[in-house]
Amino acid sequence: MSVAIENFVKQIYKFRQQTGYDTKPSSVAKKLGITSAATTDMAKKLATKGLLNYAKYQELELTSEGEKMALKVIRKHRIWECLLFKLFDLSLHEIHREAEFLEHETSDFLADKIHEYLGFPDFDPHGDPIPDNEGKLPVVDNMSALSEVVEGEYQIVRLQSDDKEFFDFCTLHGLINGALIQVEKQFLKTGMTQIKAQGMMIVLNQEFSSLIQVIDAK
């Protein structure tokens, strides 16, 4: 399959997994940097291949075959991120950027060998789960978005974004996987979350805090 097709099904899958996102053609088009017309054309093409279901004015939905393809690409992407992080100490954004290229040029055989070399990790450096060869994902119990938890102490387990500024901000303020933070207050009317991390008091808006997944530290 072409890079364009792999990126298309991967983006639909990722939007389906993230709270606050939809898979309308216009939303997918904006993320991929293409026109809505091009998105609709691609959706119709992939519908004929049995990779997604397309209906006018409806959100795009992957078939089981489309989801299988998306998970295979995501598996290779996240395995590459683990290797790049381990060998070169690249930033969280840099490993994502480079894995975007490598995922399309990697055979299943090589992906399996890299995964074995790394010791079969279940999660990449962002905390994203790595699918196995059957498309099954490891699960973290009781994981919640930072924007939704009550006051208390939590551990960061996933940074669910691909935006450079998001990762730069998180790294600068110690908001990395495994870090312990204290949720001081949730401002429900404004959607702001006040936390303490590394002795610093930080206030995050809902769009930002919803991308940080945490578990209870107790």
C-alpha cells in the first residue's frame, strides 16, 4: 500500500482513540494537510478496497481490515520510536518525526527483530501502547486524562500528542512519563487544571491537560 493510504487509515484510527476528535473528512483533511475534496476522494477509493465505510456527511469508519492496516503501521512507528530514543537520545518530537518516515519502509520481519532487540517493550517513550502482531494492545488500568481527575498525586503514563510545542513544554516542565505530579485544583468553569511538578506551580488549559494521561500514584 502507498504511504498516503497508510497515513490515511492511521489518522482515522488515532482520531477514533482520542477524546474530543472526530473522523469527519474535513477533520482528517486538516490533520493531513490536504483538501476536503481530496479526503473524500481517498475515502471513496478506500471504501472500494474494503478498508473503510464511507457515507456522505458521516464520519469515516475503518473496517476490520482497515484497522488491521492502521495498527500494523502504528506498531512499526512506535517500535522505531523506542529504538531511536534508546540509541540516539533524541527528543520526544524528534523520534516521532523520524518514525513517520521509517514506518513505511519497514518490513514486518525487521519490526519484529527490532522489537526483540529492545526486549519486547509494551509502550513507546510517549507511553503509547505498541500493538502486537495480532493488533492487540497492552492496557494500563485506571488511566485517566489529567483534565478529568480530582485533586491528588498522580503519575504520568502517556503523552498523547505529536505536536512539537506540546513536547517541548512537557520536557521543560518535567511532565514526562513516570513523573509524579500533584493536582492542586480543577477549575471546572474555565476548564483549567492547576498542578505542581518539580516544585513548580503550572496551570494548563483543558485542551493541553486532556492529552496527558495519568494513574493514581498511591
